Amino acid sequence: MFSGIQGLLNRSKKLKGSVVLMHKNVLDINAIKSAKSATGILRGAAGVVSDLVGNSVDTLTCCAGRSVALWLISATAADGNGHGKVGKKTYLEGIISSIPTLGAGQCAFDIHFEWDSDMGIPGAFLIQNHMQLEFFLVSLTLEDIPNHGTMHFSCNSWLYNYKNYEKDRIFFANETYIPSETPGPLVSYREAELQTLRGNGTGKRKECDRIYDYDVYNDLGKPDSSENLARPVLGGSVTYPYPRRGRTGRKPTKKDPNSEKPSDNFYVPRDENFGHLKSSDFLTYAVKAVSRNFLPLFRSSFDLSFTPSEFDSFEDVRNLCEGGVKLHTDLLSKISPLPVLKEIFRTDGESVLKFSVPHVIRVSKSAWMTDEEFAREMIAGVNPCLITCLKEFPPQSNLDPSIYGDQSSKITKQHLEINLEGFTVDKAIEGKRLFILDHHDVFMPFLTRLNELKTTKAYATRTILFLKDDGTLKPLVIELSLPNSVEHQRGSISKVILPANLGVESTIWLLAKAHVIVNDSCYHQLISHWLNTHAVIEPFVISTNRNLSVLHPIYKLLFPHYRDTMNINALARESLINAEGVIEQSFLGGKYAIEISSAAYKNWVFPDQALPTDLIKRGMAIKDSSSPNGLGLVIKDYPYAVDGLEIWNAIETWVREYVLLYYVTDDAVKKDIELEAWWKEVVEKGHGDLKDKAWWPKLHTREELIRSCSTIIWIASAFHAAVNFGQYPYGGFILNRPTLSRRLIPEKGTPEYEEMSKNPQKAYLRTITPKYQALVDLSVIEILSRHASDEVYLGQRDNPNWTSDSRAIEAFKKFGKRLEDIETKISERNHDPNLKNRTGPAELPYTLLLPTSETGLTFRGIPNSISI
């Protein structure tokens, strides 16, 4: 802070500083847009890795001289208009080679500012790039400022030629102020910078723009290519509500003026575009190359009948990672030398492609088939956030009976009590021993359309489970429901399947479990993973940048949890959730997939995303002040909840300590004009389709601010980690987590029933995801399940100078220490033989919420943000 400074600076003192820059990175999305093939894209990227560091000094020497100009701005001395005084122009000088902390591709330059005594203390600087080539500005550090010492300016921003900007670029020192405490000379600069970031809401965005604005999801379809590729606009309507995404301003399609033309250049604000040379660039471009270039080549291999289109046995599936799948030689020759693709697409030199061995079969190849593992993955798998304690019987539906008829469950007490170990249903419910995985209401409204698709035959499922005395879950019954197909009749037709170990009944039970998992895989990918993390966070990213200055304490708190999210979401719109994208190709839902997520958004509630609230709402926990985290878990050994509550409490404690540093009273929160504007836009624009919901916090108190910020951080970090980094470890073995269903349960007397009786494996394989779609799924989820080499994990910052406030630094260190302790506790629980759900039959310890990780496919680690 600048208050309490005594004395004057010496007149005409030279302030010494250093500026760190990074040369334009050809991994940057805009440098490779014109590449025509996966090989071209990725070989170009790989080339950068080998020569960027060596060439960076040579390419940056042009920045010295008069190419980059800077002016300091005073935080304590104002001109006649009340604006901070602007110092004399100065330029970068020679390259410094003695700074040991420089990262790959970075160079540091000396700089000296003339700074008269009447200029006071610097608080910001202006900068102009006079070169045609953009560069990445990392930081400015000023040394030996009298009565202040060292001052850091954390920039991390791309700078284009100054003529691209209406106003000179400005950067502020790493001080922290709520708006009312901003030094007077900096107020106008603070407000002007926010206005620049907001833009005027018109025009097509250019590559160099830094403008954050909102738009609906109107760029997923390709109506000009085919009517079958048209997709509804998500957001802005009662029928298809949705969170907002970043506005690009592209032209509309010819056939649908409400939809934007697809593009190879999805604009995101420039600084959201992977500003660093980091391996997450490789992961992202690997996704793009695979989806756009490699998978079509895959398809051609199947079309030419070079590769069989079906798996013939379970061993054939395991062979994807043990022996490999035979592909055409020309196809493998097109795989780039980029290291991440070499890891994913391992070849043996004989046109055989191999995948990593998924964690779920590394110890036992058959444990996935057991009822125990099927149930365990509902509380310790990749989608552990849906199971609910059963409170009424039979299970009821929330679908409108005037539209869908009676959708109540057809499961009877007799179905359950066969395997209820002496309990009656009523006693089991009273004792909180019955649980349900209920996908019925999500899929029933779509089943008629889904089952009309060429390759889809699916049910809406309900699964009821019993909590045994040893703390594990046992599935009791699966209900498979279809819409009533009788004309003028509504309601559903259901099969109720009971567990079986022998004969054809055991195959039917295995198929029923597969249909449940297909529902769950689709729900996980579209709702738990995409909607409830990626999509819902983007409005917060946009509003934060539009309304909270970089000087604002809440901006500094939340900013690390937004890194790369808009960019990965743009990639998703371009390659994953778009028409004929990876999701439509390989998951239940097909062309209706994204509509399913829109229907789910109608029931999204922001406060319920806080883990304690979510557990209570699902009946999985009750408030209990005597429990370590204030909640008593109904299933004591619920790995996701046990580990998650410890992480949640660490986050909330850190946020509380930080927020209370800057807001001494609730009134201070209420009077913060930037905070008010931020929240107003989140609610009314970013999540505008839900703006009238009574559950939105008002953000008038410190507790509301603490809870809301904790929830945002939880979603972007720990929750995303829990539902993302287990995708390949569990789903890389397609038998364990099939993504498509192509057949209903065969009826007696049919050829399919006869086949099921004679060859259960073939019946299973003809029901679930076929080979090509499995390869599509595996190729992408293995990339998405990986960590970058320079990942920044929860409790870490990539910049030690993120704030000058020593109190905040100390509180953050305590947060990091708490997370270290939690990591130790999680590891200890995973070695406790009494906690059977920690490892299960697959002998796969639950590690997804261990805070740190090594690089690669590790099945652990909580990055700060949704970066992949």
C-alpha cells in the first residue's frame, strides 16, 4: 500500500527496472490456423519445442532500441484533471542474461525511467509496441523505489502493434484495492481499463482484441451444409436455456440468421488464448488434430474394411492396449511426432496402434464385471455426484404427467426384499440403507427421438442399491423404461431386472448394468462434466474481466481459477460438442446430446453446487456439528465426499481469511460498486435464463461473498478434477463404461435372444459402443485425462508476486499447508483395509482428489482451473 509513505523521492532520480517478454509462440492458435493437416499442425508445434529457447534471444533483440516504449503513471500525484501524472517516455535497453528465474522462451531487458520527486510513487505504466510482431509481456519489476522498495507489475498479456488499440495498453502494480480505496490518481485509469475490456457489443472480434462479452450458443450447427446438421440455439429462450459463452460477432449462416457460421478461428479474448509456452498447448492441439484430421482417417480405415468394425470378444477389447489394433500403414505414417500423440498412439512399427492400459484393469481384468465394482463407481468413480439416498418408495418422477403420463417406478417391494438381507423396504428407508441412481427423468423425454436414430436403442434407467453392514453398496434391482408406444397412451413400459449369476439371466443382468452405465456416461459427459463445470463457469470468467479491476481483491482471488477455460470451451464448440463432433459421434444422445444438457440446465441451482449443500440435498449427508467437517455422511466410506469435504473446507477457510482482509463489515461488501456490477451481470446476463430464480445470493454480506467465491473455486478446481481426470482410467476400458447402446434387451424367441444364450460376450459387444466409436472416445478422453507439465495446482500460484499484501501471502501459504496435510490423509485412507470403497474389487485406490500430480495420465491432481 502507498499510505504512510514519508519523505520525497530524490529529484530526477533514475528508476531502474527489468521487463520480461516472450516472443510470439507458434503454438499460439492463430499461428497454426492455416495448417491443413494434423501432421502440419503438430509438426509445426513440435518444432517450436526444439528451437524456441535457443532462438528466443535472437528474435527478441529487435525489442531493444526504440521498438517498445513505456511511461510510468503516478499513484500519488495527479495532474490538473485528477489523473495520475504520466512520466517521460523511455525504451527497453539491452538484454539481461543473468536472471535465473526466466522461463522457456523468455528474455529480460533493462529499462531506466526518469522520475522527478514531484511524481510521487508509481502505480501503473503505459506501453506501446511499435513492431509489427506481437509479443507476450510477462512482467515489469522496479527496483529501489525510495520509501517503497521493489515494485512488481504482473502483466501476462499479448501486445500487438499500438495502432491496433484505441488507447495505450495499461498495467497496474500488484497492489490490492477495493474501488473506494483506490488512490485518487488511479481511479480514472482503473475505470477506463474496465470499459476497454467491455467493448461496445458490436462488430466481429479480431485476433488482437481483449474484449469480453456474452452470446448464446448459436455456433454448434452447420445449417448451410445440411438440414441434418442444424442445431438449436441454446440460451435466450424458455425452451433451450443455457449459460452464455464469449461473443465472437461472426456472420450468420445463410439458412438460419440466428446461427453463426462455423469457423476455424473461434475468437476468445487474446489473453485467454494460452499465453504461455506450455504442454497444455500440446494437449489442446492434440484434441483438435485428432478430432479434425486423425479420426476421419480412422473412419476411412473402417470404411475400407481394413479394420474390423466390431469387437469379437472381451479379449479383443483388452487388445487395444495389450496387443493393439491393426490400421492401414498410411494412416499411422500421418501420426505426428508430437510427444503427446506418440504417447497416446503408440505403435510397434508394424501398423499396430496401442492405447494406454486403463487403471481399472491394471490389477484385475475382470473386476469391472462384478456388482461390487459397478456399485462402488457410483461413489468413487468418474461420476460420483449423482447417487441419492432413497426417501420414498416407489421412486417418483418429476416429469409433467400432462405431457408424459404416469412415470412412476414399476419396482415393487417384492423385487427389493428378495435381496434385502432381512430388512423390509420401509425399515431400510428409515435406516437410510437404500440408494438410487436415477437417470429416468433426464432421458425419458428424449427416448422416442433417440431410438429413431439409426444406431441407438436406449432405455431410461433407475438402479436401487442397498448399503451393507460392511459399508459397501449392493445393487438390488435395475428398471429399464421406454415410452409407451401405444397410440394415444402416455406413461412408460418398464422391465425390472434382478441380479443373477448363472445362465441367460446373468447375461441379461450384465446387459442391464451396461444400459445403466450408458445413461451414466452420457449424463457424466454432457451434464456433470461439460454443463456443470465448463459451461457454467464461463459467464463468471466473462463478468469478472468486465467488471472487476485487476486491482480488486476478488479478481486476484478468482483469476487463477479461470486460466484457459474460455479457450478450452471454444475448442469444445469447435470439435467436441458441435454437430458431428466427438460427443455426438461416440455418446448416447447423438444429434440431441447438447439439448439434453440444456434440459438439465433448467434445474441447475448455483448454491447447490457447493459440496456440503449438494450432499445434503441428495440425502447423502446431514448436518452434524460433532463431525470433522460439520456434516455426517450417510455412507461413511464415500470416497468422493470424504475427500471432497476436506478440500471444500480448505478452500472455504482460505477464501474466508482472504475476504475478511478487505471487507471489515457487510456494509463494505454492499457498497463495492465493482462487486455489485460483477454479480449483477453474472445473474442477469451470464446466467440470464435463470435470472429470476429466488435462489441467487444477493451478495450483500461477507458470508454470501465467501460462499459464492468458494463455490466458484470448488467448481473450477476440485469438482472438475473429480469428473475429468478419471475419464480414461475408468472409461478407457469401454466394457467398463460403454458410451452407446445399440440394442434393447433381447426378447425370448428372437435370434438375438438365442445369440445371447450361446455367446454372452458377443451379445454384450453388439449392445454397447462399436469399435470405431470406441476408438473415437478413447482417443479424446486419453488426452483430456492428462496433466500438462506446467500445470498449476490448487494451493499454488504461477507467480509469487501476485499481490504485495503480505497478509494475503501468509493466508495462502496456510491454504497450501492444509492441502499438503489433506494429501497425506487421503493416502492413509487408501491404505486402510477397513475402507473397502477406497479400492474395491478393481484394487484401484480413489486418488482423483489428491491435490498434486506429476505430468501425464496420473489419475490424480487438482489443477486450479478448467484448462482441459
